[in-house]
Amino acid sequence: MELLFFCLLLFISCVWSQALLSVLQNHFELSAFNSYVNGSQKLTNLLSSADNVTLLAPSNAAFKSWLPNQAPNLAEDQIEALLTYHIVHGVFPSVTFSSQPQFSKTFLNNITYANVTGGQRAELLTGSSGNPEIVSGNKIVSGISTTDVLFTGGLIQIIDTVLTIPLNFVILITQANFRYFVAILNAGGYLSPNDTPLVSNAIYAPSNTIFAPNTQAAVDSFNSISATMSQEQLAEIFNYHTVPGFLGYSTQLKHGMQLRTLQGTNLTITIQGNNTFVNSARIMTYDYLVCNGVVHMIDSVLNPSNTTGPPPPTGAQTPPATTSSSTTLYISIQPPKSGWTPASKAGVGIGVVLIAVALVRAMYFLLMWMRRRQLVGGEKRQKSKVVWNVGPVWGRKVTKQMGRERGVSPQELDAEQKSGMDMASPGVSEALTMTMGSRYEGSTVGSWGGELEGSGGPKMVIVRGHISGVAGGGGS
Ligand SMILES: *[C@@H]1O[C@H](CO)[C@@H](O)[C@H](O)[C@H]1NC(C)=O
Ligand SMILES: *[C@@H]1O[C@H](CO)[C@@H](O)[C@H](O)[C@H]1NC(C)=O
Ligand SMILES: *[C@@H]1O[C@H](CO)[C@@H](O)[C@H](O)[C@H]1NC(C)=O
Ligand SMILES: *[C@@H]1O[C@H](CO)[C@@H](O)[C@H](O)[C@H]1NC(C)=O
Ligand SMILES: *[C@@H]1O[C@H](CO)[C@@H](O)[C@H](O)[C@H]1NC(C)=O
Ligand SMILES: *[C@@H]1O[C@H](CO)[C@@H](O)[C@H](O)[C@H]1NC(C)=O
Ligand SMILES: *[C@@H]1O[C@H](CO)[C@@H](O)[C@H](O)[C@H]1NC(C)=O
């Protein structure tokens, strides 16, 4: 039923809706967003000609809680990059969100920030709370506070949390706490300066899919197999975890799929019930967005010399379900361009207008009714928590924030800040140099794990020379 209403709504909007810029000006809760747009000729041009888009516009409240975590003078091109990440290709009404995520292309395609073919993605889905949400870099969740604000050319979803531009791989594994994977990187010597080209090729190639083993068992098995390996074999193992030129978001992984890795041989995807396996490794957490693709956390190390799949499931085998009906729903609701855009430009027949006038009154009451329902549902929503936004731009603030949260001394903070800025700098090689250099500083075995557990958050530990403790202390 809601679908039908929505189609009617879209139809009516063609006749009556306003241009995006004037909708922005008229929405009180978007005044901050509007002023950023107004301050940039580029954004103004982009939005005034926007067609077939969904604008994820952060509310004033969203900007208010975001701003204190940013460097004082955000440059215009940084704002532009951030806000272009909030413009999604295609029209996504809230009813098209479902538990099956959609990885939608955004307008962010500046290679300073993203190397993802077609533009960096944002994940649109219905969260566990049953409300539509958008997941961005480092799995930051944005809820939708006002759904489906129409304009000529698409609609606005007003979001309660500013999206985070996905960062590079090294920063991600630090922030998202891939502690065992870091231990493996360290044990294999992958962070050694000599291996820079290897590491860069594997993790910074454009449009990349990376499988990152992140369990104690993976560390143990890696330690046992790596002991006798040559440098070449170690390199092969590493490259076998990377699929270049393939954006393997969870929705793209199909049963029986063969993925050609950087190492040269293939990985096989197996779907059993709710689980997806890569060879015999199970994917534990899907879809960490990074600046050049996507990372999945897996439970064991992939080995090109053992490509066995998972053991057959116990009990009755359910046929692998990779597509849900929601995909069909999404397709069916997409307004055909030829149907309505020309109509909005050329004008529609008088008869149609008369019918529409009658419908508008009905729609108004329906909208009121739907909105009331939305509000009731909205009270239950868990507000998502912004931890921080990190970027090439915002490294300094992040470490400050971390210092504040952990109550470290000013000297310590200074040291962290310095390394934090390097880590967060867009120059990947600098980040790696920091990482690699520190490996040899030597530190107490075990301190890494303890520190990490104590504060529970991403650390600059890599750059602070504690990484050598990981191999021995990872299990603590
Ligand atoms: C911003 O708004 C002012 C006042 O409405 C207008 O004169 C100016 O042209 C706008 N700037 C842009 C870039 O749209
Ligand atoms: C890409 O981003 C950089 C840094 O923010 C900026 O200097 C450059 O103008 C941007 N390029 C385009 C095409 O917008
Ligand atoms: C994207 O790739 C280009 C060229 O390979 C590189 O200079 C740039 O730093 C990359 N951007 C990101 C965000 O990694
Ligand atoms: C490996 O995967 C690629 C890409 O899916 C496919 O074209 C190729 O046939 C596969 N090779 C083998 C040996 O299965
Ligand atoms: C798959 O997940 C759904 C929802 O979480 C659950 O209801 C179902 O029992 C699971 N199926 C299997 C085979 O684990
Ligand atoms: C290959 O991997 C599977 C699954 O991890 C394991 O059960 C099997 O023993 C391995 N085979 C060899 C020869 O190591
Ligand atoms: C709108 O954009 C989506 C996503 O890019 C695309 O699949 C669709 O074909 C477009 N629709 C029209 C009418 O242009």
C-alpha cells in the first residue's frame, strides 16, 4: 500500500515540487547544510542541476555534534568533498530501504578521497531497529530524522549524523580494531620497509576487495605456516587475500563465484545458510568501506596451497539465498525517467492536473498520517553515536579527542598528535613509513593488547612502537 502511495506522491511531485535549492532554503532544519552549499559555487552548481539523486542532508543538529570534532578552519574543498559524498545517484525513498543493504554510488569521485570506480559508496539499509539508516566509513551509522522530502529531480533524506568519508586501509584496521590482523601483518614482516611495494600494491590498488583474517586462531595458524616460508611465499599469502579491480560488497558475493586474487590464483565463494565463506574462511563482519574499496573480516588465513571450501553444513541444507525480494521492490519503484522528467519539463495535460489536484488533498492527509507513524516509531530509535570523523583533514582533532577520552598527559598527547597526523595524512606511504619504522623500536610484549583492551577504541599504537608486542601478546 505504501508503495502505491509513494508512486502517486512521485507523480504529483513532478507537477508541484520545487527545485532542490529552494527546498533547502525553506527547510529550517537544513540551514547549516544550506549555508555550506551557498558558500560553494561548485556545490551550488551541482545541486541546482541535480537530477535522479537522493540528497542525504545532515540536519542542523547533526552538524552541531560533528563540528566540534573538526579542525577549526575547514577548507572549502574539504567541505565540498564531504558534501558530495552525501549526494547519491538514484532516487531512494525510505520504503526502498530493506535489511538487504544497497551500496549506492555517491558523487564523491575525487581521487584525493576515493579510488572507487563509479564513485565512493554509501550503504543504505534498514537497521536492526527497523529504521532506515546509512552506514559510511568506519561503520558510522546515520539515522534518517525526516524521510522523503521531495524536490524536482529526486528527494532528500534528512540524516541525524554527518557521513564519514571512508579512509584508507591502514587507518581502518587501526580504528576498527583489527588487532589479530595487525598481529599477522607484523608476524609476516609485512610492515617491514623492504616490503613497501608489496603492501602498497595489495592494499592501495583502486577498487579493491580485501579479506582480513582477524582471530586468535588465524594468528596461531599463520605463525605455524609462516615459520618455514620464504619471502616470496609470504608475499603470495598476503596477495592471496586481495582481489584487485573488484568491488566485492556483500551483495556482490554469490555462491560459487571465483575471484582472481593479486597472487594470481582464485578464491571461491560459498554461501551456506546465512554464512558466506571464502575458501574455508567464514566472513565474520562484512563491508568495511575504505577509500579504495571494501574490507571483510574473516576467521582464518587464506592459503593459495589449500583452496578447500567449508565443510558441508550439518543437517538439512537450505538453498543459498543471495537475492531477496527487496531487490525487486527497489527496481519496481524506480521512476522511469522517460515517464516523469520530461513531463515535469514540458508540463502535463490539463486532465491529468485535475485528477492530481484531487489526489493532492488525499496525499496531504496520508502524508500527515505517515509522518505521525514515523514519529512514533522514531522515539524508539537508538540514536547512532558518532565516534569521530577522521580524514586527511581531520587527523589532528582525532588524536586530540582520543587524548581527551583516555586522559593521557599533554606530552603523550603531543607525541600521539604528531604521529596521528602522519597516520591520517593522505600520503599512504608516509603512514606506512611511520608504521614500519616503529616496528623496530621494540616494546614490551603484551602491552599492546592490554592497552587496546583498556580503552576499547582504535589506537595509534602502531605508530607508537608497541606493535612488536602484538605477536606475543595478541591473545591477552
Ligand atoms: C548565497 O546566498 C546569497 C543570498 O541569498 C546569494 O546572493 C548568493 O549568490 C548565494 N551564493 C551562492 C554561491 O549561491
Ligand atoms: C580534489 O580534491 C583536492 C583536495 O581537496 C582539490 O584540491 C581538488 O580541486 C579536487 N578536484 C576536483 C576535480 O574537485
Ligand atoms: C588514489 O590513487 C591515486 C593514484 O594511484 C593516488 O595518488 C591517491 O592517493 C589515491 N587516493 C586515495 C584516497 O588513496
Ligand atoms: C578465476 O577467476 C576468474 C575470474 O572470475 C575466471 O575468469 C577464471 O576462469 C578462474 N580461473 C579458474 C582456474 O577457475
Ligand atoms: C539466518 O538469519 C535469520 C535472521 O537473523 C535467522 O532467523 C535464521 O534462523 C538464520 N538461519 C540460519 C540457517 O542460521
Ligand atoms: C586445508 O584446509 C582445510 C580447512 O581449513 C583443513 O581442514 C585441511 O586440513 C587443510 N588441508 C591441508 C592439506 O592442509
Ligand atoms: C537513476 O540513477 C540510478 C543509479 O545511478 C540508475 O540506475 C537509473 O537508471 C537512473 N534512472 C534514471 C531514470 O535515469
